Amino acid sequence: MPANALPSSDELGAVALSVIVVNRNTAGLLVDCLDHVFRSELECAPQVIVVDNGSTDDSVAQVRQRFPDALVIEAGRNLGFAAANNRAILHANGKYLLLVNTDAMLEPDCAVRLLTLMQNNPHVGLAGPQLLNADGTRQTSFEAVPTLATETLNRALLKRLFPQRFPGRHHAPTGPEPVDALIGAVMMIRKAALEEVGGFDESYFFFLEETDLAVRLRGHGWKVLHEPRARAVHLQGGTAKNYHSGARIEFYRSRYTFFEKHYGKASRNVLAVALTANLTLNAIVLGAANLATLGRVANLRARFRVRADLWKWHLCGCPAGPGLPRD
């Protein structure tokens, strides 16, 4: 099959695809997300699995009413992204797994283009589309693997100075290309590859699970590709926007987990010292600005609160308790 050709109906009919969506209290986004999934231009209807991580809204009721063909797994509590996907994968019958965040809306041909890429390239273990803002402009869809340089220096400056090593959203390939790691809002995984590396690492609760997976897949000889012709709108942060400080703590926690796992404890400690110093400076500057404006600037006040919470969490030794809710 030519690289640019979409598969025929017969070829698509032989492909088993499982779509997995993890949800927690995002009923409106979830319904829109599933609407787009079910409108995908696929000849063979995919298996759709929704894992609900202990929602207290009407997410489950809405899915069962509006999408009766979807399999709903009620976790009863917040398992986190990695563990929830691992649970769904136990029920997945697809050769390929399409993981979609509730704040991601697939364009009609997104799934079929990622399937085409997987079928044409048997050594690809993980692939992702071009992510778009609501206005159609490009988002960052892939990133370099985190290092001490990326996490302690100005990432935007690194992208300008070394665009080949640190490509940004303005890098616009016209066809599939290998990347270090994907932004995990939408990604297709070859199930055999995922099983080979043991699934998602559940020591990550939220953030960097997909980066860790990409590193492990590439370590096992699988390719990670970005397919710019597959596209999806990503409403960034929609799944964590209600927990500003908690989400940021989880991001820092995941970074430390990643560094200790892939670079060793010494690198993790160097990163922690550097980030604590940066947070201290940020808290001082934002605190002074907040005081000077008498706390009347809402955005400034919110930024100071988040930085102060992160700073205090570091001073307490990064304890396990704070972060996103687990119940």
C-alpha cells in the first residue's frame, strides 16, 4: 500500500481497534469526545471503553444513555491515568489501542490515518497526531525526552537555539517522522508492543506516563512516530483545570519519578535542588508583586498561590499526600 493511501474497506474490516477514554468529572467534555470518536471514518466500528475514575457528576449516566455500545468500567476511585488505562487494556480486544483524553476531539479521519501508519509500519509501537487549538492553530504534539537541561533551562530558548534537538510547535513536518516522545492527549499503541514492555508504569499517577512509555518502547526497538496528517483538537488542561496546585504537584512528582527511574537518584536530587531554588525565587517575586497590588489582580494572586503551594510542598520533602485526589 502506498504510504499516503488510506486502507480499503476490506483492510479496515480486518483491523481490531479499541478506543480507551479515562474520565473523572468531565461529563461535558466526555460526551463531546465520544461524539467525535463515534463519528470517526472507520468501516469497522471500534470497541470503545470508558474508565470512570470515581466521578461524582453524571458522567457514567450520560455515557450509558447516549453511547450504549461503550463499555463502562467504574473504578470507584481515582486510579490515575496509568492504572486506569492498564485496567481498560485487560478488556481491550483490539490489535491497536487508541487512547483519547476527554479534552481531545478527533477529526473524522484521525483514527484511520493512525491505523494506516501502524499497518504500513510494523515496527511502530506508538504514534500520535497533530494536536490543534480550537482555532485550528498547531499545538506542541511531541517533545524531547526530559533532561536536566530541558527542566532547568529555558525550554523556549532551547527550541530556538537547537530546533533539531528540541523541535517546537512551529516545526511542521508533512509526513510521519520519528520523535522522542508524544504529548499523550491522543495516541495509538500497538497492543503487542505495550504488552512487551509491561503496560503503563503505575508509579506515575498523572503526567509523563506517555513519555516513560515512549522511552521504554524505543529501548525495546519499537519506533515512536508523529503523523501530522492525523489531527485532533486538544482543549489543553481541560481534564485537570479544577485542581491547579494539585495538578502542578503531580507534574513535579512525575518529573522526579521519571528522573530517578531513567537517570538515577543523584540526577533526581540535582533536579529537586534546582527546581526548589527556582520556586523560592518565584514565590518571592510573585509575593512581592501580589503585596504591591494588594491582592487585587486575580491572575497574579492565583499564580502566587500555586507557586507558594509548590514551594511549601518541596520544603516538606515532597510528601505523598498533596496532589490530585485519589478518592
